[in-house]
Amino acid sequence: MFADRVLSGMRPTGSLHLGHYHGVLKNWVEMQQEFECLFFVADWHALTTHYDTPQVIEQNVWDMVIDWLAAGVDPARATLFIQSRVPEHAELHLLLSMITPLGWLERMPTYKDQQEKLSGKDLSTYGFLGYPLLQSADILIYRATQVPVGEDQVPHIEFTREIARRFNHIYGREIGFEEKAEAAIKKLGSKKAKLYAELRTRYQEQGDDEALESAKSLLDEQQSLSLGDRERLFGYLEGGGKMILSEPQAMLTKASRMPGLDGQKMSKSYGNTISLREDEESVGKKIRTMPTDPARIRRTDAGDPARCPVWQLHEVYSGEDTQQWVQHGCKTAGIGCIECKQPVIAAVLEEQKPMRERAQQYLDDPTLVRNIIADGCEKAGKLASETMRDVREAMGLSYS
């Protein structure tokens, strides 16, 4: 069993491009080998900015899931699901909104930034203001321990940690908590109980973070403890009450700036993308017509790869020998621009080949994708309902 649970989601924007593959999906494919992973389609998040064009969302959802599968995300190793099919996300979002200070949302760095970027759209809605809280609910509902993000998203994870802390502080004061925690310690067995007590004292009296991590590892290894006792001992360890919602960590992913066809970052908004499953003829045409160093007007003119968008693709796709060949050939006019582009075309097509092959079975039989998502939604729903049972109980909503 994996010790860490990873959660990550993507808004359904339709077919994905190579920037998505190098920036996100390659990381997902690696993570699924090492962690328990949940990957979800954030369709409610799509409505926070595209509430007025909902008709495009459904097709975008299925196109994107096929791209995930094509890229090598494996439903046998990871749970794939759609956010809106697990209504507990919305329930937790609503309940967390009862305790979330308005100022916390207004201070989010992405709030004003996105409003400026999307100035042509009316974003003076609660949905847009509250989307970081929905994001927190997405994470907390699964008690995820790791959330892969880029630098710009770290404030969202810190916000989620603060929400979990505030919730636990307000609602984690069960009657007789200390007595129940002491009783749970005894269930560890004398040797482990003594070690837990020593580590707890070292952390609380000396602020020893290593002692805290050692104690958490000790609890993670105890398979016989009930979920309630485990949460009590985590909370008791840190001097709080029962830990109902766990605090996730930001997992900083490898920064990968995938260049587009014009040298800018690959992005649909720039119109400079190559889709994950784009047909070979189209890929070849796009790369062959890419702009190059403006100094190379004629075949005999020498150029500088540093001024050429094609060179940026060589840095992603070509080995050292090819890169040296490009550098020398361009600077001496020993090779022409079309010649220079050929290894990139070949490398991109080579990368896409297994993706097209994997995707074909799902294009031939769409029910395969529907079944994968149905299974994933069922698994995710079970995890989410466990968390909501504890949240309702803590908030006094478990009466029948």
C-alpha cells in the first residue's frame, strides 16, 4: 500500500497539446508507478470562467480523458474520475464556506491576476471568487497528502492547509478527546506507545520537527488502528484536537516550458500548438513552415540557432550529436532550415506514435472510456463519502 496519496486535476479544455504532455502528463505517468494517484476532470472549475458556454464542456471532457490514456496514464494504476460525478466535492465546498473568511479568498494572488487576464469576461461571481475553496475541497475530500503543482500554485496549497487547520481547530474538539487519545496510545503496544510518547514530548516541548515526522511515520505503519484512533493520535501529537481533515503538501513538479511553433510557450491562446494526437501530415507541415532566424534569407546565409524557434524544439527533442550538427550547420550555412527541421519532425512523430496507437482503441469503442470513468467515480465516491461522514459528524450534521 502506498503511504502517499496524490491528487491532481485538469480543466476540460478539449484536446491536449504537447505542452500539456511535457508539463503535466509525463509527471502523472511517473507518479502512478510510485504513489496512489487520483486524477480528475475539473468540470465544475471550467464553469467558474466559462459559465456562459457550457455546451462545449462535455465533448472536451471525453477528448481530454482519451488524451490522458493516450499519454500513458493507466486506469489500472490510477483512479480517473469526473469532479461533478462525485457530489461530495460540492457538499464539502459548501460546508467549508461556512468557516472561510472572505479576506482569505480576496487575498489569493491568482484572483486579481485572472480577472486582469480575462478582463473581457464578467468574473464578479461567487463561483470565481470561491474557486480556490472548491479546489481545497477537491483535495481535502480525499485526504490527499501530495498535490503536484508549479510554483504559481503553491499559495493555493498553503490556503488549503490553512482551511484544514481552521476546520480541525473549530470542530476537532470531541468530548473526552484526551482520554480517547490516551486509550488509543495503549493500542499501539507498550514499546511503540512509549516511543510515540517520547516523540510527542520532544516535538511539543522542543519543537523537534524530526520527532514529529518520526511519530507520523510510526502511525502510518500501524495497520490495526481504526481510522478514528489514527486521527486522534495525529491530532494529539501536534497538540490539537482530533485531526478530521489532513493537511496536504505541495509537490513541486519539474518545470517544463514547452516551446510553441513561434518560440513562445506552447498555448492554445497563442495558436502555436501541436496536439497530442495530431495527424502526421499536419505535424510535418506545421514544423516545416515554422519561422526561423530572420538572418537566413537565402540558403547560403549563415544563422544563429539562439534566434530560431526551431532550436528550442531541438533542445527538447534532440540528443547532443544532433544539437552540435545543428549549431555548426546553421552558423556555417552548411545545412538549410528545412534540413534542420527534419530531425524535430521525426522526433515528434516518434513521441506521438504510441499515443495514437493507445488512443485508437478508445476512439473505436467509446464505451471503454465511459467504463473507466464510471469505475473511477465509484472508487473516488467511496473515499469521499468516508471523509464526509466524519465532517458531518464533527459539524453536528450526522443526525438521522
